[in-house]
Amino acid sequence: MTENYINLKLNVMIRKNLVFVLCILFLAGGSLTAQDFEYIGAAKCKMCHNKPATGQQFKIWSEGPHAKAMESLSSEQAMAIAKEKGIADPSTDPSCIKCHSTFGSIAEDVNIGVKITEGVSCETCHGPGSKYKTNTIMKDRAKSIENGLIIPDEKVCKGCHNEESPTYKDFNYAEAVKKIAHPVPAAE
């Protein structure tokens, strides 16, 4: 074998190994920085967010339209819309439940406590709570956000309140957010 041939083979081998190492580093880096947040369900949120001193967010949510979003899929109007669209049962159809229930909008492998009957629960708007649910983290907004808490904005709401919905009406974020307000007293 000639020296050039050996050098060529060596260069090809080095390049292949370099590409392999870079791929491994890329994949490992992604998994090291990825957060494995899970959805815990409204019952867990209720434990801390239902006291008058902390704002009774759970109570406010449970009496509002988001908590009843799945129930609305059983209404005559929903059944008529479903029939029009060739949907047998809107309460089980993925295209309907993705916006009417947190359960319908998340992957099964990240769900450890959400029930379909919760409707649009806390974690639809605030993100999966597994990492920020503890009191020590929740007391620090920056730590909460670092651990998955989402401070919802218009973009979050428009994930469902958009033209894709067959019952869509012009969405006014400023007005809508007032109707579901559930502030933390200390943060007012």
C-alpha cells in the first residue's frame, strides 16, 4: 500500500470518528439539558391553591368555564357541530378534547395525574407542575419558572381560542383574562 492510500484511509477514519463523537455529544447534551416535566393534575394543585389566604385559585377555576370545558362537549350544540363534521362523539374525539381537556393535549408518558374530566385545568395554562409544585420552589417565581411554571400570556390562550374552533368568536385577551382571574393576594 502506498503512503497516500494509508493517509487517505486514516483521514476518512478520523472524520468518521469525529462525526460520531459530535453526534454523541449533541445527543447527550440535549438529554442533559432536557427537563422531564410531568403533569400532576388539578387535585395536586388544589392542596395549596384552595385556601382563602392564598387566593382560592382552585375554587375559582372549578367554578369557571375551563373546568367545565369537557361538559360542554356533551351539549346539544356540541353534538350538532360534531355531527356536521362527521364526529360521532366530541367528548372522545382528539380534535375536540385537545382544547377541552388538559388530558387531551398532553402525551400519555408525561401524565401522572391529569384526568380527562378536569377539563382545561391548571397545567394547560401554567405548564406541567411536577418540578415546581413544592412550596419552597413556588415561593420563588424565578425558581418556579426555571422548573416549568408558565406565566400564561395571549399566545398560550390562543393555542385553543383561535379560528380552528368551530365556535370561535373574536378573542379579546384583555377581557377574557379578567373573566378567569385568580390572582395570588401577595402578588396583587
